Amino acid sequence: MVSEVHAKQALMVLSESAVLVYVLAESGVRGHLTSGRIERGSPGTLDIFDARGSRIDYLSGVRLRSWCVIDSQGQPVDGWREVLPEDLPRIFQ
């Protein structure tokens, strides 16, 4: 697993220049979010909140198999990804 976790960075605000791209654990569906925020939960998990601050339960916790925050240039944001090798092509398409 490609993993970059830095304890100092516990919160990321999503926008057009910080997009969360993810693959769902159960279905393998790929998706992305451009608004709201993400917070690190217990090791290997994220808590995802919409723009109003409500937790999005179907995406939070262990519901994501792989995830990465991508900047406006299409590059991963340092420290904000956990991607399984088999999901690399789907995350970075």
C-alpha cells in the first residue's frame, strides 16, 4: 500500500485545488469530492464532512479502500493519500 500519513496534518479542506479521489471498499466504485473537509480518524481511516459540516457516514471510517487528495495540477498532495497498488490506475486516471 502506498501510504503517506503525517500526524501534524489532521484536517484538509476540499476545493477545486484539493480534490478527494477515492475508491469505495465494498463496491470498488471510484468517486471524488471538491467541497467539505476530511479529517484523519483512527489509523487508516478518514472522517469526511460535507460543506455544512455534517459527517458523510457512507464515505467515512473504513468505507474507503483507497484515497488521495489531488491538487489543481493533478498531483497528489503530500501526506494525503493511502492507495492500494491495484487502485493506482483508477485514482490517477
